[in-house]
Amino acid sequence: MPIEKKNILKKLYPVAIGLFLFAMVIMYKVVSIQSNSDLFKNEADTRTVKNVEIPANRGNVYSADGSLLATSVSRFDIRMDLVSVSKENFSKNVKGLSKSLAKMFGKSSSHWETYLRKAKKNKSRYLLIAKNLSYTEYIKVKSFPLFELGPYKGGFIKERQTVRERPIGKIAERTIGWDEHRIDANGNKYAVRVGLEGNFRKYLRGKKGYQVKQKIAKGQWKPIYDGQEIEPIDGQDIITTINTNIQDIAHHALLGQLEEFKAEHGTVVVMETKTGEIKAISNLGRNKNGNYYERLNYAVGESHEPGSTFKLMSMIVALEDKVVDTSSVIDTGNGRWKVGGRTVTDSKTGGYGKLSVAGVLEHSSNIGIAKIIHKNYKNNPQQFVDGLNKMEVGYKLDIPIVGEGEPIIPTPKNKKTWYKTTLAWMSYGYGIHITPLQTLTFYNAIANNGKMVKPMFVKQIKQQDKVLKTFETEVINEKICSQNTIDKVNVMLRNAIKRGTATNIYNKNYLLAGKTGTCQLDYGIKGKEVQYIASFAGFFPADNPKYSCIVVIHRPDKKIGFYGNKVAAPVFQKIAQKLYTSTPILNEFNDLKSDYKTLETNFANYNTNSQKQYKNIPNVKGMVGMDAVSILENLGMKVKFKGSGKVKNQSIKAGEKLIIGKTIVLELS
């Protein structure tokens, strides 16, 4: 072989080897691609096709009377894929579709026809037609010419989202609450779970569905109708205890008072006595424009010094321990009393002088209650605290709403928070913290003959017409104190309205019972002006309680008024009055007018009778029971009574010698 030829072959060998290796690599890639075809297909699909979640319709939230408080509503965006529409179908239907769109959404039919023809020419696959349509509107659009042919022939694309609506507006908004995600200032998503919506989300949220979408031009995704969609399952409904009529009354009564006194914020709660069902709850705060809205759930979450509404708790502890009786006399002096280096004052200029223990509560004497508690518990203050705890005062209610305020009751066991003045000051509601709902629960127990029940917000869980779960009344304490004490404080709470601090809401047509409260804010803080919290807690009708109610109003304009009787009590009165007149609670309501003529006569003579110096048992037959009890106890007798109404019989006849400490039984009817 010639030398030149051998040299050429030597040069071709590396080339041949390289080509062989290259061929082997190609064959390897082909085999690899074939063996992994499913993997690559899936990867391609993930870039062009995806599963998109379809949120489930949340369950509805209903009031006790069947009104919708919150509901999920589907809203629809309508788009159009003009590539999938044939030229024949487009030409045949474009004018009819344009006319239908013009009639429903405005603009001329020629505008819509130009819009559609331009999109067809540009091969638009995701043309926006309309946004945020209701279900009824969506069904109507779906029936338009061309769209009625469906997603493939007619290019019809619908996208659904679910929104939460509240048919009654902002009323009780904080209690109904939210369960949703929001975006913060940094673009981060965070969960908002508030009120009943948040707490009962496991029932309400339902189960998500899925829909396949395909990626098209410019990062847009359009639904693919391949029969593989998974429809969402709607959530279950919750039936609340809220009564929309009572809620409306309470809301507007509170709103009117907040506006009149230019207060910062306030709350009102109405509870059904026997069951603990919350029939109304309104929480209104003022914004910078001076308008009021459901800002925070003050009733549940705001723990603060209650002021004089706490005197009821203190009084019951003293009566239960038998350190005083209602007829005991307390000298409140000239309205100023020093204890532990500080001065307790009464609101009445010159003081109340000598008051019976019953009168201390009725007239809301700070000095009176402070002297009762300080004198009898200063050597063993823990006994007083234990008495409160025994009645469940100082404990959370553990209600189904997140954010319940922490109650704070000082104890001498904690030397850092217990001072020489603590006992006296806490007796009338200072140095302690308690929420309005916790206070109301206590007053409701008094109305309920001592049985303390847990506030209840939800009655049932339902799936359509099927009841899945029923919530029963939960008893916290079967009897917070003796019946004898309950009977006595009931009389005091009635008299607080009839002749005590809340005479401004007394009405002869219905019996109310309750206690005013006025508490200072920002006291003792240098550079800050003292503000006030005005409150009222009570129940009605007093002789057979159906509802209990608390009203708390923060920072009213002091120039207009700040005392509990003037600021808070009228809200209570308006609610009671409207419930009496719109839905009479007593079967005998029609006879009240004539009955109360006698009551007014008795009341007119009450002060005269109570001031008489009796040596013999007086005749109390025919008198209203609460007046007879007060007169007899002030004479030093122990009184027991059965029934309600006026005195029918008395166990010791009138005219017999009066013996201090002897028990007399009154039969009321």
C-alpha cells in the first residue's frame, strides 16, 4: 500500500471512532427517552396543564329565627376562547351574541361586535366578557347565542370564585367573624380566624374541588373540560342563638347612646336567662371620622375594671358569710373615708350618712361596701377572695370565640399585687379586671336562681335539613350561693331601680332589676385627664326573669354625662321596653295597666311606711313583696317568702309584738 494511502487511513480512524461513539450516544438518548417517555410527558404536562383548586361553598350561618347571618355566594367571571369557535359558528351567531351582551352589560351592539371580531382575528383564547356575575346572571349569559353551544363549539369559559356575604350587613359582624386569608404590607399571606366563623371552621369550610386548566399565551390558564373535574362539597350550616329582632333593637339602642354621648366605644349583650343563649351582642367603636362600626369584640375580649357592678359580687360574699344582714346599718359618714392612706369617696355630696346594708347596694355607696368588706375581711382577706372564686368569679368562661379576656382578681398570696388598700378598693370594682360577658354571666346566675350557665352562641350544626349536632345548655355552677341570699339581692336590685341610683329608668309597666356602674379610667396617671366607663347590668322581668343584659360604654364625653344611670342604663331600658311591647313576655301583660295602679299607690306610700317607728308587727298584706321584705328587714326581722307578686298572707299577724331577729314568712301571689 502506498505510503500516502496509509497516512490517510491513519487520519480517518479517529474520525470513524468519533462517529461511532457519537452514534452510540444518540442511540442511548433514544432508548433513554423511550424508556422515560411517561416522565417527560408528565413534566411537559406540568408546564402546560395544572390542577386548580375550586373552593367549596362554606356553610351558612343562621340566626335562631332562621335569618341568614352569613352565606357563601358564587361569583363568576366569563371569558371566551375564539380559537375553538369555527368560522361558520362565529359568523352565524356574532350579531345575536353582540345584541345580548349589549342589552345586559351596556354599550352598543356594534361595540361588542367590533370587540369580538377583532379578538377572533387576533386568535384570542382568553377574552374577558364580564366579571363578578351572580349565579343568575351567569346562567343568563350561558344561554346567549354562541355561548349556548358550550366550551368547545361556543368558546364559553366560566371561572367561579366564592365570596362571603352578610345579608344583615355589619350588625354583629365581630361575633359572626371571619375565616379567610389576607395579605399583609409585605405581601405575606396570613390567616384571619375570628368569631363563630373562625371557631366553627371545621364544620363550615366543606371540601375543596379541583379543575384542570391548560396554559395558553401570556401566562394565562384556561379550564379544560375533560370530565375529570372534582366538584367541591359544601360546608355544613350552623344555627346560632342570635335573634335578629333583639339584635336589631340592641344594636340601635347602643348606637344611639354612643352618638349622643360621643363615646369612644361600647358593647351590649342580651342573654336568655334559663339557657344562657346569647340573643344579641353588639360591639361598636368609633373611627377617626366619628362613625361607629363593629371594630372589636369588646364584650368577649376587653377585660377592665368594672366599677360598681362588682358590688353585687362583694355583697353576696358578705351575706353568704353572714358577716352582715340586709338590716345591718353602715355609717357612710359625710361621703369621705380614709383607709390605708387613701380616701374612699361617694358620689353624693355630703355623703349618705347611715344606710342599711340593702341601701348600700341600692344607692351604690363606695364607702358602704368598702367598710363592709374591709372591716370583716381585713384579718383574713383570702376568705373574701375565696368567696368570689367559689361563685366562679375570676375564671374564664371558655366560650367558643377566640380572644376571651383574662379575668384578674388580686389575692393576698401575691404580695407584689396586694396592698393595704386592695381589699377596700376591689370591693367596689377597682384593681380587678373582668370582661362584660363574664360580669353578665354572674348577673344571669342571680336571675336564674343561682344556677350559672355558660353563654351559648350556637344551637345546632345542620347539613341541609338534617341536624348533625345539637348543643345543650352547659351548667358552670348549679348554685353559686344560697337561695336566701339570692332572694335578698334580688330585692336590692329591684330597689336600685325603684328608689336607688337608676330611678331614671323606672317604669310602672314592667319590673326591672339591675345595678349601675361608673368606673374611672386613667386615674393617677400624671398628665392624663380622668375618663370614665359607664355600665349597667341587670335582668327583666324582675319577678320572673326572661333575659339578662349588660351595657358598657367607654369614655363618654364628660361634658354631656358619664354616670352609669345616665349613659348606660337607658340602653338597658330601651331594650327591655321594646321586648315587652313588641313580644310581651308575660301572659298577663294585658292586665298590667290595672295591676300597676295598685303598685303605684303602694309605692307612693312606701317611704311613709318605711319611716314609721314600729313596736308591733305591721300589716303588709296587699303590699308588693319587695317593699314588704325591705320594711320588715329594716325592722330587724328575718324574712322568708314564697312565690312572687303581692303579699297574700304573713305568718305573724299584724299587731303582735315586734321581736328583733324573729323570722316571718310571707306568701306572695
